[in-house]
Amino acid sequence: MLSGLIGTAGLSRLTNTSQADQDVQVIEVAAKKYEYTPSPIRVKRGVKIQLRITSLDKTHGFKINLSPDGSDKKNDSGLIFSSKNDEYFKLEKGLPTVVEFVARTPGTYSFHCCNRCGIGHGGMKGQIVVEP
Ligand SMILES: [Cu+2]
């Protein structure tokens, strides 16, 4: 079902990525009013993760906490992004957005929509669970 979300551009980029780096785990994520699917997203610690998030209905956003829920070390990022300032993303409808990081510290990382999208916007949330 999710494969239907990928346009032609997405397919070519997916091919390039798998040739360049076999160790990337690609996870397709769908966003729509007012949920992300799947959620929670379970990954293993130390694996490079590439989320490919596609909005199905309108512009949404993706903003993830860099430290796990309940952590008192707010300055110690448990998610290491491939480029700077990558914790905020705008998700245009139908256009896959790539979010790439290495999960360094086990725990539950909450994310939410950061682009006001309607009455249920405040409840549009999800979680990434990094397992040890
Ligand atoms: Cu939204």
C-alpha cells in the first residue's frame, strides 16, 4: 500500500541511496490529518535510518525531539542527523521528504506536526522507539 506513495522521483532517489549505502534502513511514513503511519516506528540503536515521509492530503510538518522522553540530558542529542538543523521539516503533499539520522541513544523520541493543518493539529503526533 505504501509503495503507491512513491512518485518517479522518489524511486530514482531510492535506487541511488541503496547503491551508495547498503546500511541505510529506509522506512516509508505517511502523514495525513491527523496522524502518522506507522507509529510508533521501531528501530535498532546504531542503525542509520532514512524516514521517507509523504503527506497524503495537505501540507504538514515534522518536528522531532532530539532527546528521548523523560531524559534530563536535553543538550545531549540521542539522534544524530546527517545534516544540520534537520529536526524541522515541511511536508508538501505528495512529495516525499527524507529525514536521515543515526539513533545513538535508546529511548522513545516524540515527533509532531509543526505546520498548522487544522482542528486536530495539536494532536498530530508520533513516536520513534530506539531499541537497545
Ligand atoms: Cu499536520
